Amino acid sequence: MALSSTTYSIKSKSFMVRRYTSPDEYPFTKNLPEPILPPLSYPELLAPINFDLNDKIYSIYINEIVPAITKRDGFDGNNGSSATKDVEVLQLLSRRIHMGKFVAEAKFQDVKDGPLYKELIKTGDSKGIMELLTNKTVEERLLKRLRRKAETYGREIDDAPIDKNDGLRIKADVLVDLYERVVIPLTKEVEVLYLLKRLDY
Amino acid sequence: MALSSTTYSIKSKSFMVRRYTSPDEYPFTKNLPEPILPPLSYPELLAPINFDLNDKIYSIYINEIVPAITKRDGFDGNNGSSATKDVEVLQLLSRRIHMGKFVAEAKFQDVKDGPLYKELIKTGDSKGIMELLTNKTVEERLLKRLRRKAETYGREIDDAPIDKNDGLRIKADVLVDLYERVVIPLTKEVEVLYLLKRLDY
């Protein structure tokens, strides 16, 4: 075989493939090695307002999300596999929540709302900004869509006909609740923090 | 915050969390570092017949599967992200295919078929073993279930009612075809290779 598995053998070294150089990815770790791939140039859609909520996301993940989706007691030995899934989920949560920067930028540039945001930013009115960017109708639609996702992708497949009410591997209620209590508020927090500094650029 | 993100900062070093020490995981790479977690003891379900088809799986992935699921031309720049997904898919394929060892062991221990396998193994009749372990009904049921999985998990979710025939992110036909041509035959190859050596233990 031309492409032998030994050609990419690992010698106790991490190879980065440009993860976290993308403007929608924030690492939970520091002192990452340089990517082995050449840098990509991304379109500059955001003002260079550099912050992230990863410490907070990490803390909420450990203290709220994990207890909500796992059994309280017992140890199944799979802490290695769990750790790899933790990393995956944390990165997905982080990416989703920091998307708020892009949402905020679009709102800032909006012809109608843009000037309203500018006024609020000038006086540092974070409460006013939060009120202006909150759209309950959109949030409810999002939660409805999330429930449908949980009911579809979380479904067990067997030979029986598809039934909406059983065979779910995850409880849709738990997911919707976490989104409502954690993901949406953190996303909006990102939006507010971004907007508060937006006039500096 | 008690659990600071700096506590698990990476210093150009790979940390293994016991992946590939599990009897259903086969690495595509060599010279892996030692896990930082203590070893787990797994129940000894298999005879110690050590082989894997990862070189073959890797070659088929590159030469058949990737061309079947990607566009032939063009470069979207996402080779870093693609590489991480390649690793994930290769590991899943490998795990699924090497499950054949467990299937073969169960067949070998079967009260009815066990003696038949022993006869065929004694004469090294790999063709006969392949025929005995092939169950077309089971294969067809598996492919049918796979199609339902693709139609369920591969569905786009929007506000419109669920319709079986559109909004699929992947073509169920392509997936079923790859399973029929690649995954099932390789799994059966694992079963035959395992059984051929089974009487040595």
C-alpha cells in the first residue's frame, strides 16, 4: 500500500491542523503549538474585540450541564472516553456561544437598529443593549427547532415505525432547558460585551 | 474559578486517555505515547488473535469512500477540519469492522454452528467459513436499518413538517452502497481471519 500507516506515526508530539486560528474557534487551553498547516486568511467580519467566555462556559459545563445529563453516582470506568467527549462538547458550546459576536456585528450594521445601538453604547447602557437585542419570538422559534432536532437526531432506530414519543436517547426537555438557561443567555452576554466595545473601532 | 483552564494547558505533548487500550479500538498510528490514566481491565472475550485491517481500511477510505462522498474538484481550504473528521471516521469504521472478531467468537461458541466451524477451520476452508457465516437476511435488515438511520439523522430540521424525501444532508443510497460494498465484506473478512486461527487457542 502506498499510503502506509507509519507515514503519520506520532512521536509524543501534538500536531495542530489550524484549529483555533479560525475566527469562530476559541481554545480552552493555552500555549498551543503552532499549526503545521500554513495560515488561512479569513474575511475580516468582526472588529478586533478580543475576549472569550470560555472560563465561564467551562465552569457552567462542569457545575450545571454535566450534572443535568449524567447520573449522580457511580463510575463506569469510561473517564478516558468521557474526557474526549467533554472536549468536543465544550468546543461546540464555545463556538455556538461566541457566534454572538457575528450576530452582534450584524445588528450593529443594521440600517434600522444600528443607530439605536450606537446611542446605547455611547452611554454604556448594557441593560438597554440587552433589551434591544432580545427577540422573544426568535428565541421561542429556536427552542422549538431545538426540540425537533432532539426528537429527530436523538431517536433510536429500530425496525418499528417511527414514533415521536419513545426511543429517545436524550430527554428533549433537559436540552431545551439548558439552551434556555445557559446557551441563549451566554450568547446574548457575548453580544452585549462585543457591542459595548464596538465604537472603539 | 477553581478549575482554571490553565490547569490542562498543553506543552507540545500528546496525552493519551487510554484510547486504543480497549479491545475494540485499533490505532492507525504507531509509537503512541503511554496513557496518562491507569490501565482498565477488560473481560477477556476474544482469543488473542492479533491482527487488524487498518491499512486496508485506510486505503479504501482514501480511494473509494472519500471520492464517493466529496466533490471531485475544487479546494475549500478546510483541510485542517477535514483531517480531524477523517481521523474520526477512520476510527469509527475500524471499530465497526473489527467488531467482526466478537461476532466470530460468538459464532464459534454457538452450540449449533460451533462444531461446523471447527470442521471448516481444521481444513482451512476459508470459502466454506465465509459461506457459513453469511446470512443474507440479516444483511438486508442491517441495510434497511442503515437507510432509516440516514433518513433520520441526516435530515435537515426546519420549521416545515418532516418529509422523508427531502432535506437530507447525505444521500442514503451512497451510504447503503458503501456499507454493502465495503463495510459488510470487510467485517466478514475479519470474521474469517479470526476463525481461521481460532483453533490455535
